[in-house]
Amino acid sequence: MRNTTVLISGASVAGPALAYWLHRYGFDVTVVELAPALRAGGQAIDFTGHTHMTVLERMGILDDLRARQTGKTDMVIVDAEGGETARISGDFTGGDLEILRGDLAEVMYKRTAAECRYLFGDTVTAMIETADGVHVEFAHAPARTFDLVFGCDGIHSRVRALAFGPEADFVQHRGYYYCIAGASHWESDGANARERAVSYAHNVPGRLAVSGGSKAGQMYLFASPRLEYDRGDLDAQRRIVAEKFADVSWEVPAMLAGLPELEGFYLDSISKVTMKTFVKGRVALLGDAGYGNTLAGFGTGLAVVGAYVLAGELATAGGDYAVAFARYEEMMKRYCKLADTAHPGRFLAPRTAPGLRVRNWFLGSRLFDLMIKMTERSKNDIELRNYPEIVGV
């Protein structure tokens, strides 16, 4: 086996998933993560279909995830007086298995922590590729040379910026922002959470406010051109949300009043990553770093399947990254196609009153059922190779 020392940037979902498979195939794995520790809680994410379940089962974590799964809460869309105008089924938003992102990350981390090196509270600051590897400098850790480097560090990927170019060249703002804040009821209420089987949402043109459910304590989504703000200044970001929803009624005034007290605040644009290639020399991108599409409902599944494929192809090729990367890219570009077309902002917060009425009608129509079936088929539209048999593991 060649090229066995690898660096993974990012320890959310894609990173630990890739670390698991690479270690299993005999690679020496280091994972660097900017956060000071593993992030707990977070919004609920989901897996759907035979492909996702097969990968989780082959990782040996499916039973652990089922033991922690949430309850696929329905989202009831209401008018200003609280009357129901539409409903999005939890079977659609929660897939076959829904789990808090932090719980998923913890399960994957525990499967890799003893065998892989994790550098928390650190980040890559420079990379120089040579004939023999990639020389990597860190903010805190000593510089090292790795055979391969993988960017699993999200939409705002540091590895992508260093290896491929500025974020603006690859990340397209899609005209909306979203905010999540506070623990989901599954995290905060424990056993009593099953009694809270519904989240409530209120729309006005171009805006959506959601209270409760499995995704987060509060969620906001709003149409906006690109905003300039300090990503480290959470108070300034809270003011942005408050200003955008200042004239919205229903329960929104009370939600905004409580927003400063909620932990886990996160504001970001709804953006799509568009790249001609996910690989460059000895560097490859996985998950949102290479093919992210915020809130489209595909990201976590794409990351986990992509990790399985990328590691498996490297093992099958005996560490020949040129061969493995080409095969990985061929398979994942085809698998990502439907995710590229999804536009969650327009669906969740249409910009006009007629658009809202059409969306609400659509949610109760057979067309919505057909869309669900098409989406489910797309999440299984890849032929999984049984890599352990191929490489004799």
C-alpha cells in the first residue's frame, strides 16, 4: 500500500466517516478540527434509503444510531392566528433515520478516537504539494508532510481555499440565509420529547420562522442579498435576524425576545458549491467542501456515502491516488446530480404571497408525493462496491 499517511480537515460528519474507513484499510490518519472539542447537539439530520442504510450498517453503527434517533417531527405551517395552512410530514423531513448531528458525530468519533489522531482547536494555515507529499502547516501543531490531504471542512472549507482557490470562485450565494438556535426538543426534553411530535412554522413572503421540533429550538430563514458580517460576532448576527423579522407577527416577537438566551446560535447563507473537479493532485474534497447545497436534504448522506467510496477506491487502488481519485469523482458527480437542482430557500420561503399559496397547495398535492419518490430514488442512485471483499479486509 502506498501513500498511507493522511490528513483530514474537519471532524463533524464527513471527517470521522472517512477516518473510520481509511484506518480500517490500513492508513495512518490524523484529523484536525478548528473547534476546541467535538460539537454536541445541533440540528437533526437524516438518512434515507437502502444506500445510506447499507453504508451505516457496513460501518457497524446502524444500531447505535437507531438507539439515538429522533422522531421525525411534522412541520405545521400556520397563519398569523395559528391556524394550519399546510403541513410537511416528518416522514419527508426525517427520512428513514433522523438523528442529532452531534450524536452522529459522537458515534463516529468514538469508533475512530483510539486509532486516529485528533487535533482539536487547530486548523491548516498553509499547504505546499511536492513530489513526495503535501507539506502542511498548522496554527498550533508542528508542520508535517502527509501523503494525502482531504478537505472535509464544510462549505467554508479551508483546504479548498488553500488548494483550489478563493471561496468566491466556487460558492454560489442562493439569495437566502438561515439561522438555527437552541437545542432541539429531543436534546432538551429527553424522554418527554416524543410528546412533542410537531414543530410550528409561520411564513410571510421571503421569510420563515420555526419553533420547536427535532431540528432546533428555533429556526429562521429569510431572503436577502449577500450580507457582510463578522462570522465571530454572534451578537451582531442576532441583530440581523431580529431586524429581518421585526415586523412578523404570530409567535415571532416572543421567539426573538428569547433568542439572546439560546445557545448553539448559527447564521449562514444558503449556498451551493459548484466545482469542475473535487480533486487536485494529492488533495481531495468530501461532502459540503466539494458538493454542498445548504438545507437541500442531501448533505449528510452524500458525505457518508462519499467517505465510503473515497476510502474504498484508495484501498482498491493500493494507495494510487490518481486512479482512486478519478474513480471517486466519476461516481460522486453522478450521485450528486439531483442535489444540485434542489433550492430549499425558494421552497421554504417563497418571496411572494402567490408563491406561498402555490407552495401550500403543492404540499397537499400528488405532485409532492411524486417529488418525494423521485428524491428517494436519487438517494439510492449509486452502485456500492463491497470494498472489504475487494481488498481482502
